[in-house]
Amino acid sequence: MARFPVHTLESAPEASRPTLREVEARFGIIPNLAAAMATSPVLIQSFLGIFDKVHGGSFTEQQIQTVLLTDAVTNGCAWAVALHSALGLQAGLDPADVDAMRAGRSPADKTLGALSTLARSLIEKRGRLDDEEIERFLAAGFYKDLVLEVITIVAASTITNYTGSVTNPPLEAALQEYAWNG
């Protein structure tokens, strides 16, 4: 049962409606999590802004989905795990890598594995990375600016992960095959 309303354009607070219209225009639907976020105009507006930055950054969609799926699993957000499993596969991630991340492991691919490991460490260690963790990330072919960009992706996904855990929106029918129970 949802703890918070899953808004429609008509039921959402007036200040949330323009952002929900934008979400619907981009995706063709209003995902249940975004509809729950609309309870707070500040949250839904912030969500869209930070995700625009994330998806307009330096990483490929496969790399972004790797971080987002890792974060969803690490934060234990079932709705986000289902979504990012589907989006990761759609972006071309290897199904074995998606399965590994859903099980809390890093992908076998060296680059994606470095991203996943760094993202998990950031969450688990609350940002307190040691030099060795940063060096392993850099050794995978990344640069220091990308360590900071991963922090942006982690921040964006934390918004959705925490919101999903607090609001508990229902999982859309299209995501049912990716349902995750932790």
C-alpha cells in the first residue's frame, strides 16, 4: 500500500504540475515515483533538475545506469532497482552484469565494475573514500573530475531511492518482471 498519494496532473499540487507535465512529455507517462514526489513541489522540481545534469554529463547511458542500479540496490529501494534494471538492459548492459548488481556485486566489465564499486563505497562509507579507492577508480581509466561527477549521480539517485522507500509507490506493470525484494 502506498504511504503517500500517487498524483495525477489533476491531483498534484499546483506548483508541481508544470514539472509533472515535463516528465510526462519526456517519458510518455508519469512514473509512479515521480507522481509520489509531486506531493512536494520542491522535491519534484529538484529531481528533474539534477537528473538533467546527470544525463547531460560525461558518462554514457550504460555507465549512468550502472551507478543508478548500484545505488538503488545499496540503498535498498525496490522501485528504483526494478526501473534501473529495465533501463540498464535497454541501454545495452550485459544481463549478467545487471544480475550481478542486483545481487550487490560489481559488474565483470572493468570500467563498469570500477563505477559500481566507487558508487557503492560512496554510499556505504558516507563519502569518506580512502586514497586506494580513488586510485582504483582512476586506474580503470577515469579522471579525478569523474569522481566528483559520480557524487552527482549518487546524490540524484539518493533522492529517488529515499523517496521510493518513504513513499512506497506501486510498481508499474511494465516493471513487474524486474521486481526486486532485496
